[in-house]
Amino acid sequence: MKDTLFDLINSLTRSEKRYFKLFASRHTIGEENNYVTLFNYIEKQSNYSEDSIFQKFSGENFLNNFSITKKRLYNNILSALDSFHLGNSEEAQLLRQIHAAEILIGKSLHEQAKKIILSVEKQAIKREYSLIIQKIFRLKNNYYREFGMDQNELKNLHVNYSKLEDLQSNELVYLQLSKALSMLKIDPEHFAELPSCQLICTTENQLLFNHIELLKATKQSHFSNAEIYYNINKQLFLEHLDLTINYFGLQMEMYRNGFNNALAQGKLNDATSILSEITLAEGGNEHHRANCVMHREISEIDLAIYELNYDRLAQLVVANKQLNSTNQGNTLVHVQNELILKIAIAHLFLNKNNEGLLIINHYLQHNDQDYDAEMTSIALVLDCVFHFELKHHDYLKYAVKNTTRYLKSRNQYNNVNKSVLSLLLKLPNTNKIDQEELYQEYYNKLANLKDAHPLLVINFNRYLTHKLKQLHHSEAQKIN
């Protein structure tokens, strides 16, 4: 008589049998130790006989539901084999190290994680462990900024990974999508061709595909399309909790895009609702919670800027000085840098221009300008704005020239930055009437821009509104 349990027991080596009995004694209690008794009896049978088992153990409780007892014994043997071979398999040991690296990443110990990953990568390539190589690719791709990889290294990572011969079709789709997403972040004008919708089979690939479409729709100010992809991915995160663990950064980026698009359309209730959702997404680990708090604070500042709520801005500046020092080391570098720049922008609206310029100077001195070209570009443009506010007109021309050169070299000379720098060169030495006309002219120009990041437009347009309010306030004081 053929029996799967009998066949499995007879396939075991002497070492595996010994390990199972030790494993069972440690992991079962009470009546469940009958598994070892049953195992020993079946092991001694030359041919499987269920009748013989019932005669031998007549009256034993485990015979009452014998099919369940057999299934549990079978699963226990498999668990023991998994544990036994985990310690002996080189590939399994490398997988354990990958898991250790993931734990370190969760604790923001990126340098330690990177050392482990590079060590494992060498061995995985040498032994041609494709599963481990795929895991390493995903970690390096998702955390390339934290691992200090520049744009060329990221491109080489995708090229080398695509050379693997035994990639499954879903993995190839994942590669194509992750490459498109990475390139889009490096170059906002870069819209790579995406796989056909029919090839998007896994939840993970669907999430990436939707997120790319969300970013594209946002960039093109197609807010209705962006809202569709936002809602689809929001539902995916609700239905698949593992996505929040593996794609927490993407989830925060999704919320921020939804928030920014709501502000761009003047939908303050929607924006406030998304702020609440960001707050509720603080689960996971300490690393996730710290980053979630910073994402929320960035959005809080953006909301206060949109509303020109100066009292709220002042409160947020004070609160975030403490927050930045408290979360030091627990947050992703680019999230922390974004919050620093937002605090500098808040100083601009609060007319604390010397303090704002100090923040920008510190940022530019302590950050690699090639690490995040978009952040550096915003910092350099803000540097020019602060020099204008402080009436450093002679230096302003030099600053605008250098900033323009940098923006062009890093493909960041977009219509928003170009318009702001052009305005700054025109404003000095103009009277208040001309200034008011220029502010209104460039406000309209920015408002009508297509293919521009909505939040950049909002921030600078609110700055122009702020300047117009200052001019009107000054004129009202003269009249009084």
C-alpha cells in the first residue's frame, strides 16, 4: 500500500531521523509526543500497514482522528528537515544574513547592513545563487540612497541584474518597473516604457506600476488620473499589510503625492484627511514611525504655507527644531533633508531671512551635491531668494549664474526654477509699482505652467502672494 508519510520517513537519512526525534521532543508536549512513537513504529515497517498500526495502538486517542494525526506528523517532519538543513546549507546561511541586514535597515543602521549585503553578494554571485542575488538587488534598489549609491551605480545595478539568465517572467517585470521608477526619480522627465498591463500579475508589480502612473499623472497635472492610481494603491496597502513593511517609503510617497495634488486643486478637506492617514500609518518599527512623523511635519508646513498661516508656521518651526534632534539617526537622509529645506522655506515666510540663509548654507556645506540633485537644486534656488530678500544684489547675479549652471548640468532647469531665477534678476532696483506687476505676472506664469511639480508651483506662488501682501500692507501703513 502506497503512503506519503511512509515514503517520507523511509527517505530520511540516519542523521535526519535522529534530528527529528530531538526536534519533536523539544517542540511537542503531552499527548503530541505520540508523534515520535508513531514515527518509530512506521520506521520499522517494511511495507506500510494501517491495520497493523490500529492493532498496535488500539485504544490510543490519536487513532480517533488518524488522518489528522498523520498530517501533523508529516508537517512536523518537514519542519524538522527545514531546521536541520538550514544550518547545513550555505544558501540558507546567506539568506539568514540577508534577513539580518533587513533588520539592521529597519533600525536605520544602513552602513552595517551594507557591509553584510556586499559580503553576501560576492558569495552569491560566485555560487550563482539567483534567489539571493534577486533579494540583494531589491534591497540595493530600494535603499540606494541610504547605501550611498550614485546615479551611475544605480544604472549599473540594473544592467548587471538584467543579465541573469534564469529570471522568472514576474521578476523581469519587477526589474523593468523598478528601473523605470528609479530613473523617474533621478530624472523627472524620464518616462520609460512600461510593461503591458497583461504582464502585471503580482500584487507587488501592480503596486509599482500604479505608483509610476501616479507620478506621471502628477507631473503632467492630470489630477483626476493621479487620484485613480492613488486610490487603487491605497486599497492595496489596506488589503496587503506586508506591502507596508516592504514598501513603507513608497507608501509615504503615495500619501505625499495625494496630499500635494489635493493642495494644488485647493481641496483642503482632502489634504487634511490625507494628513490624518499619514498619522495613522505610523505602525511598523521605530524607524518607520520616525520617518512617518517627519513626512507628516513636512506636509503640515506645506499646508500652513498654502494657507499663509504665519502663527502655525512659527509653531512648526519651533517644534521641528526639537524633532530633528530627537529623530537624528532614525530617519532616512532624504526625508530629513526635505524637512530641513521646508523649515528654511518657513523662515522665508516669517521674514527671518538671516536664519533661513544659515540653514541653507549649512545644508549645502554638509551634503554631497551629487547625492540628491533635486534637493540641492531647491536649496540653491532658495539661497538666491534669501540673498534677494537680504538685498545682496551684487552677489545675487553671481549666485543666479552659478545656480543656473548647476541646474542645467543636473537636468533640473525646469520651468519653475527658471521662472523664479528670472524674476529675481528683474526685481532689484525696481519701484514698488513695477515689483507688484512683476509678482502678479510671474504668479500667473507659474499658475499656468504644465508639466511642473505642483508643490514647487504652490510654494513659490504662495511666496509671491506673500510678497504682494507685504507690498499692500506697506502701502496701507503709509496711507494711515
